[in-house]
Amino acid sequence: MMSVAIIILGAGASVRLGQSKQLLKVNGEFLLRKTALAALQSAADKTLVVLGANSHAHQNIIEDLSLEIAINNEWQKGMGASLKLGLRTLLSQAEKPEAVIVAVCDQPYLNSSVFNEIIKLHFNHPDQIIACSYMKVTGVPVLFPAKWFNELLSIANEAGARQIIHKNKDQVLTFPFEEGSIDIDTPEDLKKLY
């Protein structure tokens, strides 16, 4: 079996929201913890959470879970910096993943079945990037097989993985996750959720 790791990016400061999105409660569960549990309940072999801003408060709500935590002290540099730190952390270990799923912690409807569908597609199409599609967007969660790791490690700090998806559209398989369009970036997003 191929090994798949999930990298959850949770290092940002939620500036536009004005409060920590990681600590928002959705159905009684902290959003960061809810995302971590979805990853842990999936068929993935490993889960790594990258934290940065407010790392102590965020670590407190997930440290009892069987996952790894990497702290990005340079989280202000952007999402790309956190993604690269997460991938480098996984690749420095004895058992290296053959694919990684990049996820964010502000999609309240993300659950283990979404991760499992991506993993299933990966096993059937092992060389392709598997991305979610919603509202005419192709984005996270997104799986990259190992052949893309060098490219991921060279993305700009302020960029996400989306540039690789756009540049290689012919090698991307999409999976519909309509509720993926619902994320929490602003107070208005939060109002829509409740």
C-alpha cells in the first residue's frame, strides 16, 4: 500500500476575521480540532498540523491527538512557507509518504469521507494530482504524488499550491466537494455559517 500523509495548514493569524479561526467552534468542536479529527478518521497514514500564530493556544486543543505538530516561526511569510515546512518535516522522517494531501483548517464541512475519496482516486490514478472542485474553483484539499514534491518545495512563500494546479491542469483529476466553497475568512463568512 502507498502511504499518504495529510498536512493541515493552520499557521495563519486570521487577520481578516479578527479572531482565531482555529478556535472557532462548529457544532461544539474547535475548527482546527474538527479538521484534525477528520484527517485522523480517514484512511491516511499520518497527519501533520503546521501551526504558527497563537501556536500555544492552538496546540492545546489538539495535543492529545495522535498527530504530529510542526511550528512555523516564520508563519508571516505566507501559506507557501507553512506548506514547505510541513513537507520538509515529513520527508526528513524514516518513512516518507508517497503522496501528501494539503488541507486548510477553515473548511467547516471537510470530513473524513472527502479525504477518503481523494485517497481512493489516488490509488486508481497514482501519478495525478487529485484536487477538489467547488464554485468553478479547483483547490484544497489537494493530493500531490511524490513526483510533485520538488515543485512544492520551490513554491513562493506567499503562494499556495494552487499555482502548481493551474500550471498542470492536464494532470489534475478533480473531485466535486461543493461545500468546500464555504470557508471562514471574514466576519461575514462566519455569519453565513451560523
